[in-house]
Amino acid sequence: MTFKIAIIGAGSVGFTKKLCSDILKVPEFSNIEIALTDINAHNLEMVEQIISRIVKVNSLPTRVTATTDRRAALKDARYIMNVVRIGGLEAFADDIRIPLKYGVDQCVGDTICAGGIMYAQRGIPAMLEFCQDIRAVSEPGALLLNYANPMAMMTWAAIDHGGVNTVGLCHGVQNGHRQIAAALRVPMAEVDVVCSGINHQTWYLDIRHLGRKIPKAELLAAFETHPAFSKQEKVRIDVLKRFGFYSTESNGHLSEYLPWYRKRPEEIQNWISMDDWIHGETGGYLRYTTENRNWFETDFPQFLAETDKPLSAYDRTDEHASHILEALETGRTYRGHFNIKNGGIIKNLPADCIIESPGFVDRFGINMVEGVTLPDACAATCNVSVSVQRMGMKAAISGDVDLLKQAVLHDPLVGAICTPDEVWQMVDELLVAQAKWLPQYAHAIPAAIERLQTPMVKTRDWAGAARQQVRSVEDLRAGAKTKAAEGHGLGTKLMG
């Protein structure tokens, strides 16, 4: 088979390496072209070296190209993968830092909450530019596989306003599936799940071990008695108790989508664990990505040398992308959970929103399972977030400052903490700090600067309820050696 795949934002080195390695494990795909593109020439050069070395070591005829000219990379592409983070770690730091001044303590800040909404304001204009180029130069009917957050808003914009066939992909369902199997102390291959909702608020509606349905009481007992999960997943376990269904997202992620667990600084520690960033640490994902970027930059030669291992020794991951492409090209059916326009697939969520739900892929495309009804409490939580997503997406396209502020005001966690005056001022601060990535708001920046000269509300210099310092490369190396001695590998966690 010969076709072209373009990866936008390929400078996300670790993730791009994973995606390409997965794709090259499909025997029929050895003769394809992989076109890498990024605005960061330095990262692009690093990832090109890595992917080209994988191809060479495995004696594959695969063609690898790299260019900062996005249109050149997209020309004649049949599949496009979007893995960008507009504004990089600089803007991400503002997404965490500025809301903290107003009492909003986020662990990740990439889906909704103040950080996720601002992330969409930066990402959606870029997404529409990508779509314009895809329509102009890629294969007719090209498929865009979006991995970029905030998943729902980015995918929604691409479908409704970009005019490109788009599916949103995330690994939250797989990770939760893996964790549920671990809690039940059975192999993941023996556990089947049906999961449905919206991205990062998806619910395991049916869990079966070798065909036997796992009741809520058994699942709850498995998590409450597990030596690690009982301490790390307090929010998820509490939601399972009250809703009756387990959520896909990590403790830290889930805690920032709901109005109940991070609203009082003195109580946040009761709901999180500090043994890993993903369990609720303030700005945890920002720290993690900063550390690993620094580590990768310093130890790049070592990571490049690791690509000398043959693909025969590489285990293909359960990231959806390679499996979707394999199903579309070969007809081998693949079942997964995909982000797609609802249109009645989930009966009690709005038809226009982006849902995450089960589907099957073959030569006929992505075919979703229709007629799902979420439990009332799950639907209520999702519907609140959908309203925030809709306003945030529309604001990103229109540059409507009032609509942006209304989106942030209606966010569950922000609304549990901030007054309207605090929200209005916080958004002004975010707009001014991130103006260079927000062309659609250029008209509004001068007025925001003027308003900030005479603040309506007082702010505080607060690092959050559970902030940790960024570790040095030396500390990371020492930790890696310790984990290696314990039999734990870090390879899949390294990021560009």
C-alpha cells in the first residue's frame, strides 16, 4: 500500500515516535510516506532523526520527510494527525498561574476549566487554518485524526467550521479499562467495556469479565481495597459511590471538571494523592511536561540510540490511530471509542455536541453504535460541560469576549469559586498575557489592558494547595535509575 500520512505538531517527539512506531508495525504500511511538520524546527529535526532511524534500522522502504511548510507536508495526504499545543509550555504556564490568583486550582487545565477554555481559544484558530490547507491540498475526503486538546472543542470546530472529515482520539478509555482490570486483578484481555459520554467525562456503562457483568458493589469493593488505587483515586471512587458508574479520567483530571472537590483549598488535600502528578497535584501536568522536555533536550543522544532496537521487539500500543488506519485500508475490523458528532448517538446529550462512544471501523469508515442513554447523573454532568464547550468553541471562532467570559463563568469549578467580577478580570488577564496567540481578540486587548489598570477585585499570590517544584534533569535521571532497578521502564513516558 502506498499513501501519505502527515503529522502536524510532530515536534511532540515522544508521542510522534509512538504513533509512527505503531503505524510501522502494520505489515501493509511499510511503503507509505510519513510527512512531519512543526513550527519548531529544532524539535522537528530531532523527531525526523528518530523516525528515519527506525525506518533504517528495520530496512523499511518508508519515506520520511520533515518540513516547517505545513502545506507541503499536507499535499496529497490521505490521513492527517493533529498533535499540536498552541502556545507551548509558555502559554500553558499562564493557564495555570493566572487562575490560581483567583483561587482556581487546576491539576491539568486542558479540557474545560479556565485553562482548557483558553487552550481552545489558542488552538481553534490554528485548527481552522489546518482544515483550510487540508481542503486545498490533501487527498479529497482526507481524514483528520485529532489528538489535540481540548478534544471536544477542537474536534467540534473542525467538523462544524473546518469542513474536514474529523475524528477525535484519546487514550482515556483504554487507560481506565487497564486500571479496572488491575483493580479486579484479572488480565485486561479478559475484560470488556462499553464506555460512553463526552471526552474526559466518559462513563463505563457496562464492564464484563469473561462475559459476566461486574456489578457496582464488586467494582467499588475492588477499588476501595486496592492498596494503591484506594489512595490515588479518591474522587473517582466517590463519584462511583454516588453516581454508580466509574469515570475514564484520572483523579486529578476528574476533580477539575466538577464543582465539588477543588472548591475549598483546605479540603483539596483530602481528595488527591501526591505520589504522582496525575492524582491531583496543582499544575501537575505542567510540571511533568516541563521536566520531560528538559530531560529530552539534555539526553537526546541516548533516546536516539534507543531507536536501534528492531520493531520486532516493540509492542504496538492501544492508541487508536494505527488501528483505525489498518481497518480503513485492509478491512480488518477495529472496535474502539471515538469522538464524533453526536447526532442522536447518545439520546440524552445534545445532537450538536461531540461525544465519545463505541464504534467499529472497516473499509466503510467509522460506524458508531447508536441509541445510548446515559444514566441521569452522568448525563447531567456531561450536559453542563457541553454548554461550556459550545460557548468556548463559538467564542474562539468569533472573538466574542463576552461569550468567552460567559463560558468561563459557567464552568463548574470556576463557578464554584469565583464571583462574576473575578471571572471578568481573570479573563482580561489571560487575554493580555496570551495576546500573541489570540489574533481573533486583537480588537479587545487594549480595553482589557485599560481595565486592568484599575482592578475590580483583589488577587493573591498563591501557588495552589498542592504545588511541587520542577525537578532537575539530574533528579529525573536518579529517579529513572531507581525505577529501572525496581523493574519499571520510563520509555513510554518521555515527551518532546
